[in-house]
Amino acid sequence: MIIIPAVDISSGKCVRLRQGEKGDIKEYSDNPLEMALKWENEGAELLHLVDLDRTIDGSNQNINIIEDIVKTLKIPVELGGGLRTMNDIEWALSAGVERVIVGTSVVENRKFVEEALKRFGSKKIIAGIDARNGYTAIRGWKETTKIKAIELAVEMEKMGIMTIIYTDIKRDGMLTGPNIEEVNKIIESTNLKIIASGGVSSIEDIKNLKSLNEPGLEGVIVGKALYEKKFSLKEAISLL
């Protein structure tokens, strides 16, 4: 399991949301590249990058910043946020992104996901499964479907997805601890590699995830806890 720091970008700034609500936003830096370099220098092996503006309204205003981050960092970068067309994926990968995260499309456009897997390979395409009360949410978490997150994970595995990011929306940005029970259920129900996201607030949370001792748990995304200095990235990495 690795610690994956998150850099969420909105209007060219590094921010964090609470439960994905754009109206509940806190700015941490006006220089996302500087923040990404900070995490790299502190030992991150992978950066989780999210374009919130593209997610919410399809805006391309952060493209240059994303390209600068990917070009400058020596560690790999995974990118999510509104990547809903083949051109979106082509742009991201050609810019040097290691792998892209598709979310809404895994629910609304399975043919697109199948084509992306066929064209770019399962190492380049990650499924983002965002859940509210166990049910998958889409379109920047605005809409909650009737599809259970676990059922979707099973379907994604059958399609050829190898890795998913599971986010518990109610815990995201809330510092209330990750949904370890749900993460474990997905691990037990599939052979997927799972990245847990949402709610990490303390070193104890990292220890609790680590205690699952599951080879299927690839990593945990940490955002607000790092920005609010609940613990340091170096501290979390040393624990692992």
C-alpha cells in the first residue's frame, strides 16, 4: 500500500472540497505545481491529480497547469476529472499522464470504457467509483444512481479494468476516517487493485487500512489531512 497525495485544481489553484461541493471550497495554494513538487520532494511515489473545473462544467482552463505538473514531476501522475471522450484520454496520455481515471463513463457509456481499454490498455485506464451510501454517484457527484458500488466494481473487472479508485463521498474532505468496511467488501468481492479515497484524517486511519493486510489494496489517497497538517507525508510513508 502506498500513500498517494492529492492535488485538486480549481480556477488554477490547489483546493479541497467537502463532499465534492464546489460551494464548500478551501484554497491551499495558488500554485498547484509548487504543491505537487512539495509532495514529490517528501517522498510520494505517485500523485493523484484532479481537474475540478472540467469535472463540474467541462472547462479546459487548467490544461496548461496540468501539463506543467506532468512535465516537471519525475514521479508518475494519475489524472481524473471530466475525462469523458477518447480525445480527452489521448490528450492526457500524450501530455505524459501515467494513467487516467474515468468515472461517469463507467456508468453511462460502457462502450466508451471498452473502447478505451482496447485502445490504451488496462494499465492506462482506471475506473473511479464514487459512492454515496453505497450507491454510485456520477457527474461530479451531483447525481446518485441506483447502482451499488460493489456491483459496479464486479462489472468493471469483467470488462477488463484492473484498478479502481473507491471514494466514499460522505467522508471526502470531512476528516472522519475512511470507509474501511466498504473497501474490504470490494477487495473480497473482486481481484481488482483498490485505491481507497475519502476521509483519511490521522495516522491511525493509515494503520487501520494497513491492518487489512490485503494485496488488493494498492494505495490510499490523502488530501485534506495533509493540507491541514494532521500528519506529514513523510510520517505516513515511514509507517508503511
